[in-house]
Amino acid sequence: MARSVALAVDLGASGGRVVSGAFDGRLLELEEIHRFENAPVAYGGQLVWDTVRLWQEVLVGLRLAGARHGGGVASVGVDTWGVDFSFLGADGGLLANPVCYRDARTRGLLAEAERTVSRPDMFAATGLQFMEINSLFQLLAMKKAGSSVLAAAERMLMIPDLFHWLLCGVASNERTNASTTQCFDPRTGDWSFPMLEAFGLPRRIFGPVVEPGTDLGPLRPEVAAETGLSGVRVVVPGTHDTASAVAAVPAAEPPSARPDWSYVSLGTWALVGAELDRPLVTEACRSRNFTNEGGIGGTTRLLKNVCGLWLVQQCRAAWQRSGKEWSWDQLTQLAAEAPALRSLVDPNDPSLVAPADMPEAIRSLARAAGEPVPESTGAVVRTALESVAAAIARTLDELDGLVGRRIGRVHVVGGGVKNRLLCQWIADATDRPVLAGPVEATAIGNLLVQLMARGGTVDLRAVRAVVRDTFEIVRFEPRDAARWKARLARP
């Protein structure tokens, strides 16, 4: 059969790219068309995303794709991180650059919010884990500050919704990203309006929610003319990058209430969870701070956020500022040579969210916890990576309790798959086999949802069959589980 081509715009907190996928009905062939950097910018007293520059980079990638594939491209879709948003005004224009979730404006807002709606009631309304970066608390911070942007807003768009609007002019809210906001009810599939009204947030900004696989229409004429992509449709993928990544997990079993496999979408964050066939909004889930987020095909991603490779990324950046240029492979080798399981810290500690000096922040946290202080570069990196593996193991133990069985295996997908040392440590720490791959899970899930959607619906099992047929998966068996078990048992 003739090959179909789609384009994935995959935007992350540290970088973005445009990737093409050519599908012959059985195998998917990927090609990275354009890669670019991304980072929040301090601007006007806030930390914001430079959406104008990002849009320019997206257009560069689309132009290159147009030149590469000509008239053969069928569709384009965007995925990004969750929780952050922008606003359109009454005239249909963008009101301001979206603020980054790492901005300080939400500090203390969770405690304030509880005085209006209790934690149990917030969880009952949304099924979402409590993090002050969530969209709800960003909105409450704007309301508290008397934001003129919020007052003028007519429509809230999550970051991928914004880029879909830029591409085709249609304002939409896609379910998987909407489900990260703590404004969305996973059981009804719509916004949690009673809770939002209790907080005094304007109902008008929350638009209709669409499903992955929805065709929003053709590119704006000016975008098509500039990029050479005539006739291309905008098809909504799982716009939350983890939703797209989980769609590319090469599991054969259908979603259920008691799954036998789990996933770790490993990058800047480690999203640790299981795929269910329905939301799990229970007191046990709330007390363990798990979240119910939307997945492809009406599934639920029951998961918890663990800080992932952010720790090492920021260590490397700090060392670069001091004139020490370490490659990723060099840092991993130094970690492998450092003493094992000497120091563990909580990777989700607030002091590690955005420190000026990440290596010193890790040392300070170890010191405060009574752990040996990692001094060398290798010891710091080993502490960071082992701490992530330990947090993943503890999270999976909690997940076992929530789904009522010991989950048999762990699928690791995303860029972190390239760190084989960490994959082995996850196998050791969890005492479960790890199946690592594919690396490009987010782009793969994005592309296959576009290419295989029929009438706005997606056959998730068919998507995963393509992943199994196309991409290499590496298996890691536990090798040092007893020592990890003993170390994790220590207070």
C-alpha cells in the first residue's frame, strides 16, 4: 500500500522537534526533521514560555518537512507537557505569553485553596494528585493577583491547544492535557464546573473537550502557503506528551482494572503508573497522591510524578556554568564508578525544583537527611540516579496496593531509555523485569494516533502492534535486588 506521512510537533520543557512518520500499514519509519531548544524566560517579573520563538521554530520544521515530503503529508499534531496554559481574548487574539509551571506564583496556593474546597473534595471532583504547579493553582494565583489577563480571557488553551489554534485557527481543548489541570472530572469527561464555580473561576474560559484522533480541519491558508504543506489536516494526538508516550508502550494486554504491567515515561520527569480501563478516584488513591489522567482510547493513566532526569540535567548545566563540560556518557560512566547505594535523597523535595546550584542542593539535602554527602561529580550523579530509581520502586509498591496485585513488569519508554545504567537500577530497585523502549515513544504515539485514527476514534491495540513490529525493545532482569531491598528498607 502507499505510505501515509504525518508530522509530530513534540514540544518539551527543554527542547522541541518536528518528526515525520511514514507508515506502510505495518511499520512506521521515523525521521527527525528539525530540533530546537526551549527554556522558560524571565520576563516582566515572571517565568514565561517564549511562544513566538517556539512558533517560529515550528514553522521552520514544517517548511523543511514540506520540502522533504512535498504533497505527501496528510496531517500534523502537537504534543507538549501539561498544566501550563494561555488565553485568547474576545477578539480571538493571544493575550499574553503563558507562564511556566516553575514560576513562584503558586507557592502556598494549595493551602489557601483548601480553605475554600477541602482536599478530599478537590480530589473527588478531579481525581488528580496535588501539586502546586497544577493549572488550578495557577488560575487561583491569577485571580488572587487581580490579573487583567484572566479578567479579559474568553478561552483557556493548554499549550498544545494553543499551537493547534496557531496551525488551523480552531480553539479546542483535548482531553489528555485537560486532565492534567485539576479542573477536569475524569469520570464525566468534562470540566469540574461545580468546583470551579466554588473557586470563583469564570466558566466561559473552559471550552468543549475533544478526544485524541479528532480532525480539527486544514491548516490556515497562510501557514499552508508558508510551509508548502497544502491539503494537510490538523489531527489531535494525545496532546499530553505522556499520553502519547504511553500509547507507544509495546504491551499486548488491553487496559483493565488490575493490570499486570506498568510504565515509566522517563525524561525530565519520571511518570510512573498503570493503564486502567476506568478512573480510580478513591481515598487510598488520594492519600498516596496518585493521579487519574486521560489516555488514548478512553483509558485512564493512574500515575504519580517522580522527578526524573531533571536532577542530572541541572547538575550538568551547573557544571557547564563553572567551565566543566561533561557529556552525558561521561557522567553516566562516572556514576557507574562511584560507590553503590551510599546516599539517597528525595528527588521530589521542593528544594530540587529550581535551585541555583543543583549539585549543592543535592549535597545539602543529603546532609539534612543524615546521608553521606556526595562530594565527587560521579557520587553526585549516582546519588541523583539511584534516588530516582528508589522513588520509582516505592511508587510501584504503592501502585501494587491500589490495583490489588503485584504488577509483573515495567515498561520504560522515552529518552531515559538511552541511560541503560538507570534502566538496570530500576530493574534492581523494583525487583521486576524492565522492558526498555522505544526511545521516541512520545513522537511515535503522536504519529500513530494521527495515522490510525478513524472518525475520531483510535484502536490502541492496533497502535501497539505497530510499535512491537517496528521498534527494538531491550530487556533488563533484576541483578542486585537483594541489596536494593535492604537499602530501601533503611529509614
